[in-house]
Amino acid sequence: MDIFGEILGCLAGICTAVVFLPQSIQTIKTKNVSGLSLGSYVIYCVGMILWIAYGVYLHSIQMMFFNALSLFFAMIILYIIIQQRIKKR
């Protein structure tokens, strides 16, 4: 891949990975998950796991790294959603 493709891929990966960072920070601070969908976060996390597996298959460090970072932030939110739902029971 040429340098333009690498830069484009890195920029896309950064945007995708950090999209959940503000939500993660807010969720950690407030513990308010009332407007967040458990199903959406579960499906998103499964999708990220599959993207990581695809990155492994392609031997793409870039794909594995950015999807793992995105998965990390989404898992924080998912964990808090589940934790709050258990507390409500």
C-alpha cells in the first residue's frame, strides 16, 4: 500500500477508535446509561471483535490496533450499562 493509503487508513482508524472516548468519559463520570442501548453496544463489540479477527487474517496491524482501541472504549460503556442494569434489579 502506498503512503497515501496508509495515512488515510490511520486517519480513519483514529476517528473510528476515538468516537467512543467522549461517551466513555461521560459514562464513567456520571454512571448515567439511561439513553444507551445495551443491544447496540453488544452488536458493536461483536463487530469490532470480528474486525480484529479479520485484521489478524490479513496480517494488518493497523486494522487490529484501531479496532482493538475502539473495542476497548465501547467495552467500558458496555460494562457500565450491564453493571447499572444489574444494580436496578
